[in-house]
Amino acid sequence: MSAEEKASVAQDSVAAPVVVRVRRPALAESRWVRRLLIAAALVFLALFLLLPLVAVFVQAFQKGFAAYWEALVEPDAVAAIRLTLLVAAIAVPLNLVFGVAASWCIAKFDFRGKHLLTTLIDLPFSVSPVISGLVFVLLFGLHGVLGPFLKSQGIQIVFALPGLVLATVFVTFPFVARELIPLMHEQGCDEEEAALVLGASGWQTFWHVTLPNIKWGLLYGVLLSNARAMGEFGAVSVVSGHIRGETNTMPLHVEILYNEYNFVAAFAVASLLALLALVTLAAKTALEWRFGAELAALKRH
Amino acid sequence: MTIRATGITKRFGSYTALDSVDLTVEPGELLALLGPSGSGKTTLLRILAGLEFPDTGHLELDGIDALEASPRERKVGFVFQHYALFRHMTVFDNVAFGLKIRPRAERLPADAIRRRVEDLLELVQLAPFAKRYPTQLSGGQRQRVALARALAIEPKVLLLDEPFGALDAKVRKELRRWLRSLHQEMHITSVFVTHDQEEALELADRVVVMSQGRIEQIGTPDAVYDRPASRFVFDFLGQVNRLPCAVSGGVARLAGGALTVPAVGDPAQGDAVAFVRPHDLGLVPDGAGLAQVTAVTTVGPMARVELALAGETLEAEMPRGQWAGLGLAPGARCGLAIEQVRVFPR
Amino acid sequence: MTGAVGWQIRRPSVLPGFGLTLGITLTWLSLIVLVPLAALAVKATGLGWSGFWSVASDARVLAAFRVSFGLSLAAAAVNAVFGLLVAWVLVRYRFPAKRLVDALIDLPFALPTAVAGIALTALYAPNGWVGQPLLDWLGVRVAFSPIGIAVALIFVGLPFVVRTVEPVLQEMPPEEEEAAACLGASRFQTIRYVVLPSIFPALMTGFALAFARGVGEYGSVIFIAGNMPGLTEIVPLLIVIKLEQYDYAGAAAVGTLMLLASFVLLLILNLLQSWMRARHVR
């Protein structure tokens, strides 16, 4: 070590500030408690959320890709996929229109019975899916309230497409409105009033002012509504009648295959639904990350 | 208790909140940490409380190394800016909290705790509100609950973060006076943070003026106001006129040499800036004076006079009566009477 | 409404479309939700009081109610504990892939219940990845037993607890905890006396939501339950069985009972919650 180096070291040791050991701030648990809690949470989530998801795909590909593909292109499966898409294609737009209308009148106006109306819109959430199906069987079924009349007119609702759609609309009823009401409420009426004062018509106001403000919330609601519509089991199971290739949606097809011990096929169809769920989650998460501030109202309610 | 902080440095990422700060708080004094937001005053207070830890530096409370002690061991009373009252507890329970959670061996018997809390509520004039929840109180009342809660554990030092920041002007004044008298009664070492110079000057025994993580000046209110150590302190502690000047031999020449005033402050020679407070600027009626009155506004008892002097705009402030006695009106010329100016390098 | 000062259906507003949107809303609501639910009530009352009572007091029905409500309660309790833990970990700590884990929480909302049902069954069956070790080492049989039902209900209920507790935990001002620390509270005391009471109303809400969801759950349960009458038969399944036997009135009666029971429970929980909330708003 040269003299110069020695000097600089000596200088350093004089000038060096007293280093305080890194300490935990007042609000943190000790590192071990923290690790333990994280580990416990992750193990719990793995056992109850992650493993079931993994199991679906592992089971589906148990006998290789050929068997998997076979199960998907088989005519009954194709019919089930078609029917599921059809039902969702009818039910989701219906609830979209309803949801926007309901949120407009609830979020933008103050009127008597508003609270009751909000509660009633949320009602389908607190009703068992089986009951959601049951009510339509009781109304339109052969022994139902309107059954004899419908039969005389040659109209079939239960055990046919209309029944499936009705049950699906029922269970997805609150989704869009539920997302939009808090969002529109938060945004208030100022912008709409400004547009009206500037001479816009009601439709123009909605189209150019309200809709751009709520579009991400709307998409969010539609996403969730669609996932539920395609995946609904209990309600459609009651009204479907389980006619293979005709009134079987994908979730019902999964049940039939499973009960026939055709596990690979059951999980193959299930994997499509799981994929749908993952896509929905990814889109939903992307929306939340990207438009977190705009959607903040959703998380708060 | 004596607080001795030396070489305290704290960084948040690349931002330096405190840059090797040295500070000693004497027993029983009421000290104000004064500075604009971002000056590091709250960070320093939180370090004293143990809510934040410095990257480097020493902190001694009564000669004992305090950085080894957690907040609960430091016996520090902390009053938060927004009070941080426990919302789910009554006023009584809030104040009793620090007493009830002590280890069984140190804990007072229940009825002693009750009496102590009642005494404290009496002290902060909130005895009738014991059963209320914080949401049912006004801002000033919440502030006093927060104070009672902090005092309950008999702290050796009381730390207050912007104690009057969230209150309206009238309540603020009342509470200020009340806190002053409370401090005179109890003589507990206290440090409070504020960005309001009036508050600091009125309340504190000593004022610590901070800027950008450094201490600019420490002194009594009079000292920091009358003899600011830097242009920052001068600026921050009140209204100020800034005039370019040239310094030579202890004399500042203003307005192109037309006006000479004894220079105090930084003894640098050459081009400099002279700082004059509006109330130190005297006017003399003089038809051939250097300055010209351009506008006058009266605010309450005071008159604010706007002047033009060699292309610069100045402001003078004086009682309304004095202004009327001068017999000047906008447009009139007048002479300036400046006792002295503080000069800082340009 | 001339002269009716102080009484008006809605507060005046310049925005148009109130009549139209309210009309659509009420019509659609009546058609899809109210009329069908009324049909349920009509059908149930068709049985008469004695008929209704004989359905309600049937041993199999009672057992199904015990299974449904008891296990939903147990699952909601488990979710209250672990949901709180998960929310705490997600809000307070940093660890790898946290955002991914956060996104995964909503899986039970998005995954069709039938898929969840067969996946959980495969996992917790005596020959499953988790079921086998549990059976071999602990002698615990999960699938095809009440525990299996609870497992399915924990799955569907978890996000309700996490998603109600998470935002409250996030918005809790850290100063309250700091104040507790300054007053001498240990970390445990701070959490026990300051944090938990603050989030308790949210936790109760999450618990109630998870519970209500569990009572009505069908798809994820029927695969894993084993469906033995009196032991692992849930109420929704009983309704389906009655429907398959064309016992419409019986199904309606059980359905009505179930609706009533869950409404009463929700009402109690809501009252409890608003009572607690009234004590410390904001």
C-alpha cells in the first residue's frame, strides 16, 4: 500500500459518517413474521385457487393432445360451444342496454324509492342459481303458472333456447348496472349539464359526453357479465332439460361427460371454460392497471 | 429531556430529505421547526419520534443512544397533523389507550387510569365529551384530544406535527395561546413543526429555520427575525424588498449610488442585494426625493405604499395614521429613510 | 303534482331521459326478476300452510338446510381468517409476482362453477394430488364428505372477503398505527386494538357475502359432495331433485324457505353492520 493510499484510507475513516444499521420502520412486523404470513397466504392460495386451475389443464391433456382435440371437435361438444356462444350473444347485449338505462336513472337522478330499486337490481346476486332456474320452470314449465297456456299456443320456453336465455339474463342481471352506478355517480352530472347548456340533445349528450366517460367501466361490466353468462351452471341446468346436442351448454356438457366417467373429455371442455376465465381475468386486470383511476370507484363499493 | 441529534441524513430514493443536520433541544424549551414544505422538518420530527430512521447520524435522548429504541421505548408524545385519533374508540378510550396497553406489571389499576384520563380531559377542557367518538368533535376539540392522549403516557418530550395546520384561523389563534400557557405550566420539552412563520415566532422559545434538508438558522424569534443569517431566512420570515446595490467599506450604495446605507450581513464587496423589510422603510415628504409613490392600499390599520425607485418597485408599510400625517398621494415624490439594510451576495 | 310542495317523486333535473330509462329499468326488472320470483311465491302458497309445513319439517329437508347453512358458515369463517390474511399480505408486503397473485384472487368469480367443481374433486379425491396425502397421512377424507363441501365453498367465497377487506386496509391512514406505536403499543397490540377494529365492519361484510354465496352455491359443490341424503346433500340439490320428480310445489316450497332464510340472515348481518358502522364512520 503506497503512502498516498494509506493517507486516503485514514482520511476516509475520519470523514466516514456513522452508518446506522438498517432498521425496521415502526410499522413493520419482523422479517420472520412477514415471511411466515406471506408463506401461509401463498400456500392457502395455491391449495384453493392455483392447484384447481392447474388440475383442469393437466387432466385435460392426460391422454395426449389427440384425445383432447377429439373431445372438442366431437359433434355434441361443438353443439354445446355453439349454444353457449349463442346464449351469451343474446343475454349480454340485453343486459348491457338494461344496465346503462338503469344506471342512468339511478346515478343521474334523485327520486323516491331509488334505494329500493338499487336493492332489487342486486337481488339476483343473492338468489341461488338453482332458484334462478326454478322460477322460470315454475312460470313457464308444463305444470307452471303459464304452462298450459303456452302449451296450447305451441310455445316452448323451458327446456329450450328461450329458457336458457331467460335464466342467463336473470343471473347476469346486475353485472353491468352494478359497475356503472358507482362510476356514473362519482362522475356526477356536471359534464352532461354543460353539454345540454351548449345545445346538445339528450342523445348527443349521452353519446359524446357520458359514454366516453364510462366506456371502460362498461367494458368491465360486460366482461364479467359475459364470463358469468358462458359459465353459468346451476340456473341453466334447471331449465335446460339436458338434451344432448340441443339444449346442452358447455358447463352442462362438462357435467354429462364427467358423470359418464369420460374425464378427459370433461376436462377438455372444462379447459376451454377455464381459458375463458383466464382471458377474462387478464382483460379485467389489464383494465384495472391501465384505467385504475377511472375504475377506482368500482373497487370502493 | 435533552435531545441531541448529530449528522442526521435521510434519503428517500434519490431525494435527500435531511442533509447532515445537527440540532440540540434544551430541557423544557418549546422549539419550532420552521420551513416550507419539503424542507425536511417533518422528517426530522419523525426521526426524533422513532417513526423514521436516519441513514446516518446519531440521536441521543438524555445522553442515551435513541436510535436503538423503538418509538414505544422512547417515551415520546407525538401529536399528528390530522390527529390520527382512533375512530372506533371514544374520547375517553383514546386518551386511556397508552395507559391500558402497558404490560401488566407497569400498568396502573383501572380506577387510577380512569382518574388520570379524567384529569387530562379536564386539563384540555373536554371533560363533558368523554363518551363521544372523534367524528362527533370539531377540529379544535380533536386536536386537544390528540394532545391529551399524547400527554397521558407522561412523555419526556412532546412532538407536534403542524399542530394547527388543519384548523381555521380563529380556532388556530385560540389554541396557540392555550398551548403556550399549557407549556408554561408543564414545562415539558416540546418540538413542533410548522410552515407558518407567525406561529413559530409567536409560540416558540427558539426557532429552527429549515430549507431543503438543511438548517439555515437557529435562534430566538427576535434573533432570526432581526438578524437573518441567510437570504432564505430573510425571505421566509416576512415581506421583503430586494434592491441591487454595490458594497464597499461597510456601506451599501443603492439606486445607482444616490442612496448610501450602512450595510450589515455578508461583508462581501462589490455587487450585492440589499434586503429591506417594508416596515423598515421610512418615507420623508420631499418634492425632489428619489422615490415616487405609485399606489396605496390600506389593509385594516396598516397602509401599504408602493414606490418606484430607480426602476425598481418597493413596498413600504406603516400605520394608517402615520401615512395620513405624511400628506403624500400617488404621484408624489418622497425621500427614503433607511436605518440599515442586510446585504447578501447577489 | 300541483301545489304538493315538499313532496315530489324526483328532484328536478335538466338531464333528459328519466322517464325512458326508469321505464326500461322497471319493465325489465319486473319481467326478468320480480314476476318470476312472484311465481315462486305463488306456487309455494299453492301448497297451503299445512302442505308447506310438511315440506319444511321433512327430515331430509331439515338435514339439507343444516348442511347448507352449517357448512357455508364454516367456510365463511375460514375465509374470514384466510381472506384477511391474504388481503393483509397483498396490501402490506412486497413479494415476487404479487400483482399476479392479486389477479388470481378473482378466479372464483370468473371460473365457471362446474369447472371449479370437477377440478376441486379431482384434486381432493382420495386419489387426487392433495386428497391422497391427506387421506394417507392424516386419515382425512375430503371429497365426498362434508369437508369437501366446505372446500368448494371456501373456493367460491374467498374473493368476497379479500375484495371487501383489501380497499379498507389500503385506505387506512398509517398515522393511527404510528400513534399507537408512540403510545407504547407493541405491534401485536396495535394490530389487535387499532387495525382489526377498523377493518372489522368490512370483514363482516365480506363474511356475510361469502356466507350468502355459499348457501346458494350449486355447481362447484355437487361434484365434490357425494350427495348422500342427510349427510352431504345441499338445499339447492334437493330443489333440483324435487324438480326432476315433477314435485314443483315441493321445490317451490324449499326454494321459498331458502330465500327467506338467507334474506333473514343477511338482514341480521346488515343490521349488525350498520350498527357497528354508525359508531365510527370515517
